[in-house]
Amino acid sequence: MYIYSMKQALTKAAFLLSLLCMVSCSNKAQTTDDLAKVKLPPGFHISYFAKNITGARSLAIGAKGTIFVGTKDFDKVYALVDANNDGVADKQYVVAKGMNTPNGVAFHNGSLYIAEISKVWRIDNIEQNLANPPKPVLVYDKFPTDAHHGWKYIAFGPDGKLYVPVGAPCNICDESGKDPRYASITRMNPDGTGQEVYAKGIRNTVGFDWHPLTKELWFTDNGRDLMGDDFPPDELNCAPAKGMHFGYPYRHGDNVPDPEYGRKYACSECMPPVAKLQAHVAALGMKFYTGNMFPQEYKNQVFIPEHGSWNRTDPDGYRITLVRLNGNKEKSYEIFADGWLQGRTPWGRPVDLLVLKDGSMLVSDDMNHAVYRITYTKK
């Protein structure tokens, strides 16, 4: 189960090389013909909110409706403005540049927070100064400097604290003795003080949100590699209280021992996932749908952009899935939008989601360098 053949390895290597080339080298025009390939449930529509947003990743919204976009493989943070409210960004700004993997963005009390690999910055009064933003203020600079799983997704919780994950600096390892923040979600005050580990045993989360009714933290987690095409699953988890352990690196999925680390720690109190997602799909910026545009059946349900596999024999993901809930339990796990993967060739990779005040949903794509808008129209 854990050993791939040379043919499989070469197949994956060829796919990965083509994927890297498409991400970094493509200058293909962004057209509505591409969007026609995206399949959605009846009544739903997808359009371009913004094009030419190089490496678009994490999304955040300001008090005045400005959309902020972080990047991972590039050094910029963008701001998008839909001035006439027609569902298309009229203006684009670069509000930060020269940063080291500024993947994470969050908005709080008029300020834009940006997370690099080892630092968090703050730009004050940002929406009043998009064309000429103030100099960033350093909030915190003591996170590990590892590039492996070092990019960060950040968000402010209902408690007013900034939540910042620290990924495992490897595929599979136990580095908690070196730094207890590895493989965890931390939180801190907006000024960078009072940092603590909120949840641990989390290999690499690049997306989390709080349930709109219970205010509990939910997050996706990417499972380890090199245990086969279909194991372990990516996960959707719920952490309603501080101090919970979610298994990594000792257990995967429903308490399945890791072949390398499973004997080192019983992990009898490890939390099982709410939903086991398809293996290796790279589940990222999950969001609860809180708007009123979509049909009522989607209210408070979980949407997950699956960025797409890089080392699976047959590529999977490159889509948006939906986990329907019954309380805090999975009712179903289904595809909501797909078509970014055509055969073995992807032309886009969904990353993050954002629900707007009108109930529409934005989707970032770091391969097609775009932000899409999904809407619903009653027949």
C-alpha cells in the first residue's frame, strides 16, 4: 500500500512538471470559454470578478467592501474594488510587495493583516489609502522560518484574536519537541501579544472558518503523502475548545496508525474528522455559506475548494465540494463545482472562498490568476 512502482512515480513526476509549468509559465488569455467548462448545479452561474491577479490565493473583505488577495508563489498583495456594484472589479491595486510568501490576509478594525512565512504585518487605514498604502507595521516575527508548509492562512475569530497555523515542516515528522507550535493552529491578540497554541496534531491547514451559529472553529487539513493514492483522506475538522489533538503524525482518518509514528503515541484522545475528504485533493479555504442568494438548503453548509492533487497517479480535486451537515456531523460530501480539470490537464485550481454581502461567492484561482464570482438565479 505504501510503495509506488517506478511507472507510477514517473507518471506523477511528469504530471508535476507540467503543473509547475502551467502555473508559472502560462500566458493563456482568460476567457469565458474556460468558465463554460465549469459545471454547477442548476440555477448557478460563474463569471470573472477579476482577471490578471497573479497567483491569487487567500481572500479577505474590508469594511467598505474592498477585496484583498494574498499570493503564495509571488510577493504581492492585491486590493480589488467593485465601484459600481456590477459584480466585476473596476480597480486593482498592489497594496504590498516584496514580501516572502504573503499568502494570508485578514481585515480587522480598519487594518489589513498580512502573514508571511515567519511574520505578520499590519497596514492601518488601508481602505482610505489603496493607491498609496502606509508602510506596514510589524505585528509578530517569531514564527518558524521553514518554507515547507510555511505559508499561512489567517483569520480573526469571534473572540477577536488572530488565528495563525504553523504547518509541519515535512511530509511526516514529529517536531513538537523543537517547537510546540509545529502542526498546530495558534492564536494571538491583534497586537501580537498573548500567543498560544489553540489546537494541535494538524499537518497543514490552509483554510478555516467559524460556524455561524455555534461560533466553533472548523478547518480543513491536508493528509500526508506516500501512503497510496487513496489514503489518508484530507479532513474537515471541528475544534470547539482549546487543547484538542487531531492525530498528526500518529493517526490518520478514523484513527489509523501511521506506519512510521503510529507506535510512538497512543493518541487515545485524538479527535476524528467530521468528514473524510478524498485523499490528496488539497482541501483549502473552506467557508460556511452565510448569504441569502443561494437556495435555503445551502445555508450554513460547508463549501471547500479542493486545489488539486500533485502526486496522485490519476489527478483529483480541482473543484469545489460541499459538505452538508446535520448538526456537527457529516450528512453528505458531494461535488458542487468542477471542470477545472479536463482529463489529466488542469487549467485552474480553486484556492479560497469568500461570501459577499449580496450572497454571491468569490473563488480565487492561483493557476488561472483570477477571482471568480458564483451567483444563483431562480428559474
